[in-house]
Amino acid sequence: MLTDEIKGAADQLGYVDTPVGEIDLKAEITRLKKEKNAVFLAHYYQIPEIQDLADFVGDSLALSQKAAEVDADIILFAGVHFMAETAKIINPNKKVILPDFKAGCSLAESAPADKFKEFVEAHPDHTVITYINSSAEVKAYTDITVTSTNALKIVNSLPKDEKIIFAPDKNLGKYIMKETGRDMLLWDGACVVHEAFAVDKLIELHKQHPKAKIIAHPESEMPVLKTASYIGSTAGLLKYVQEDDNEEYIVATEAGILHKMQQAVPHKTLIPAPANEDNTCACSECHFMKMNTLQKVYNCLKYEYPAVEVPEDIRLKAIGSIQRMFELS
């Protein structure tokens, strides 16, 4: 079924809604991609059906790099809003569409642009480093954008005496400070998915699987990171289980990565890290990432709606921080 907003776009284009049961969504999405010269990008945290149908699946860094090099008229981005927004910043002349416009990000939302602007202006002698999980407006007040893949490298590349604001993820910031010995000024933001891991349950789970290695994303809280044999980005975790010789892992990041991991290492045992009791499942899942469905992907591609737009004045300010990231990583 179409939302009222998409129905409006469909009416303008002269399209008629087709009942779900009467079409093969996967075949139609594949046909429409070719017909419209569209590229389909998806994050590792998307549902398996979307990952398997996408042209490219990756983490935030790989997706931003891919968005910068695609030769297509339309970028269909199955992820959350800041990811599609980043693709639009990089590709102002391409149409960027997102299956569900309400697919946000708790971490990005923890840094409202107006409050962040005040924070930055209160510390004019600081270099502003912002995690890619942020809005275009926040990136406009940023000197360097980073991802969990390249944050350590980029912070280490700066002079030791350079004052740094790191935002919005305080957990990633604390991890970087521990690894680099830098004293950074942290914004008080966090990802609810990575803060949902229960360290007591994690330790208990490890007792049940003593041969398993705990691997964790650096957005997790420090007690969780202290239990980990390896800490890395989503792509880093995937690479680690492929190259490491262990046979069993407890994975502390959004559970969507387990799909690609299991495809890469079908002979290994992968266990999602346990979340707090108030979570709806035993693992930790991003509600926003799971808002995208194949039906929404089909509607989005057919009607080229909703499209992500970034005001040009904001885009021009934000693009510099992303280009700086590419240069340093």
C-alpha cells in the first residue's frame, strides 16, 4: 500500500498502485533499477532481503565512498536519513531517494543543529570532528567528518597539541581518547542500539560459550568494550571474523550484520550480544534501520519518492568536512 504522500507523487506521475500480491517485488525492483539507471545502496543493518538485492552493501565509510563514485541518475539508499543526506551532499546533481523518510538515527538526533552550533561557537579554538552519524546542518559546523573505520587514524593525524571537539558519540569519543591518549571535548550523545548491551548478560553468555571471542563496535559503552578481544567498525568486525582463526564469536553491534557475517563464514558460530531486558528481542536492533522493507523500496524506486534534499548553502559548508575525511583516510 502507498502512503498518502506517495499517492500524491503517484497521481502526479500518472501511476496506479498495484496490490502487493500481484507483483514480484524483487523482479520489479531489479527491472526498475535498470530502467531508471539507479544504483541501490544498503547498509549492513538492513533486513536480509534488502541486503541480498542491493548493488552494494557496506558500512558508513564504504557507502559514502561508493556514493561519491557511482555513475547513475538515481541513488536509492536503504539506510537511515543521515546516510541518504550524505549521499546528496556528495552528489548534488543526482536524485537521492530513501524508502522511508522517517528512518532516522538516535545518535544523529542527539545533536540538534542549533545546540551544536552554540557549542562550537563557545569553543572557537577547537577543531571540530564529527561522526558521520549526524545531520547535514551539524556537518556544516564541522571541520572533519569521520566514521568508526577511520576516526582513530584521523585523530592521530592531527598535531598532539590541537584542541578537538568530538561529536556526537561520547562512547566512540571515549574509546578514541583511550587509544590515542588525546584529551578531546566530547558532545554528550550516544546510539541507543549500542548502549542497549547488558554487560552482565554478556559475561554470563560468555561463560556459556567460553571459546567464543567477544567482538564489539566502538559505539558500545566502555564496560562492554573492556570484554572484547577485538573492537572495530561494522566492516572491521566482518573482516575480523573472516581472517581470524577462531570458530565462535559473540558480536556486540546491531544484529543486522550477522546476515553478511554468516554468509562470509558459514562454518562459524555467530552469537548476537544480549541486550537489556526492556528490548523487544534478545539482541540489539535499530528500529529505524528496520523501517525499510522491500515494498517501500519498490514504491520509492517506482515513484522516485521520497527524495532527499539539502539546501545549497548547507551543502557547500558540509561538503568540505566530508572531502577532508576522504583526504585523510
